[in-house]
Amino acid sequence: MPIFDSDDPDGTFRRVLKLGAIGLFLCGILIALLAWASGLKGKPGTGKKPGKPVPAGR
């Protein structure tokens, strides 16, 4: 299934748009999952890597 087909430019354009939309959708899910997982491990925005002990009082 070639992405670029010289015989059908409209179909090629739609196929590229569809692939781009699917890619953006999957990237959005991945980012949301990463943000959710980091929120579970600690307060977001601290900039600390997960697994390091956080000093008390911070």
C-alpha cells in the first residue's frame, strides 16, 4: 500500500491527512499517559526525576 500514488492525487492527499491525524492522536494519548504517570509519582512541575528521594519539607 504505497502512500504516494501518481494516479490518484486526491486519494494521496487524504491518505496523508489521515496518517497525520492518527499520528497526532496517538502522540496526544502518549503525552497524556506520561503526564498522568508523572502526576502519580509526584507533584508535577518539580523537575525531579522519578525514583530519586525528595528531601522533606519541599
